[in-house]
Amino acid sequence: KAGVTQTPRYLIKTRGQQVTLSCSPISGHRSVSWYQQTPGQGLQFLFEYFSETQRNKGNFPGRFSGRQFSNSRSEMNVSTLELGDSALYLCASSLDLRRGAYNEQFFGPGTRLTVL
Amino acid sequence: GIQVEQSPPDLILQEGANSTLRCNFSDSVNNLQWFHQNPWGQLINLFYIPSGTKQNGRLSATTVATERYSLLYISSSQTTDSGVYFCAVVDLNAGGTSYGKLTFGQGTILTVHP
């Protein structure tokens, strides 16, 4: 079974631009979570989607948004990029067989975003 | 929110040595995972271990949920074991704000020299 895939793997943008990152979960997985990893803050939770609905959101500004499609694929968008948005963005998927229950998360390879 | 602390922050070993990494968490959890982050940034699943003991080759893990800690054992370390090891948990008491949310420790940087 194919793992979690993320595209693109690398991105270079300039301040003020916007960016869209894509994540395809493991087949059959319905929950997709996004994380930001920086040297200073470590790994931080951005948001989680299940059945096209955002169920949970971390402590990030409104410039960070996302969505999930009917096939469970997810995208996240960052508008008006700032230098501090340079980071590794990771998505993870899980089965989430029962609503609210937690299942093991599996991560994609990440998208490394550099903002100049 | 829940706090996750990992120790030691850095660990340097010679090939063949054994090591123990520790993860302490501040509240009850309904899940705990150990990951190895490779040099390209991908998080590789090692264990899904909310309680009990599991073994996979040279690696094993034990979680004592009632005492709020987990241990990752690496035996006969190899240079390919180098990298960052993360422990991550889901807060049992966070209700809806726990959906899909792993809280990570700061990691242990392991370096294995040949």
C-alpha cells in the first residue's frame, strides 16, 4: 500500500506571496493532520480534517488554512507569506475508524518551504 | 495543554552500544508514538504504544501510562540509527481539541559513530 505523499517536495517563495501544499493520505485513511516543523518551535500542530470538515485547529494565524476533498486528499494554503513561515510542512493520515477515536498517524515526506 | 519532555536531548554512542531514550508526559494519554526522523525530514513510525511493551528487532519500547512515561531501547546501535527520535502523544482529557493532534517532545538527537 502506498504511503502518504506530499507535493511539491521543495518550494521557494518570496514574502507576500501565497502557497498551496498538497497531501494524499494512505488509501482508506480519512483523517489528515498538518504540522509545521521549525528549528526554534519544533513540531507544531496546524489543523486536522476528517470527512471534508476541519475538526481541530492549532494556534496559528488565519493566514494558514486548509481543506479536504471527498477523496480525503488535503491541501493547505498559506497567504501573505512571511520569512518566519520557512519550515518543513508535514502531513499525516490515520484511519480514525470511530469518530473521535485516535489511531496511529503515518507521515508523508514533507514539503520544505523557503520564504525569501 | 499536555507537556512532553524527552531526555537526553543529545546522545553520542559508539557503534554496538545500547541506549535508552525517555519520554515523560504531564497528563493522561490515549496514544503514544515513537518516531525516527531521517536526514531528509521524514518521520518514520517506530512504535504505536499507548501502554505495555513492544519489540521490533533491535528496538523495543515500554509505556507505563499510570506513571506517565515511555522508554525507547536501542540495542547494538548502528550508524544508520543516527537521527532525531521523537515521542508524541494525544491528550486523553482534551476532548474535541485532541482530534488528530499529536503533541511532540523536543526530540533526542542520536549520533552513532563507527
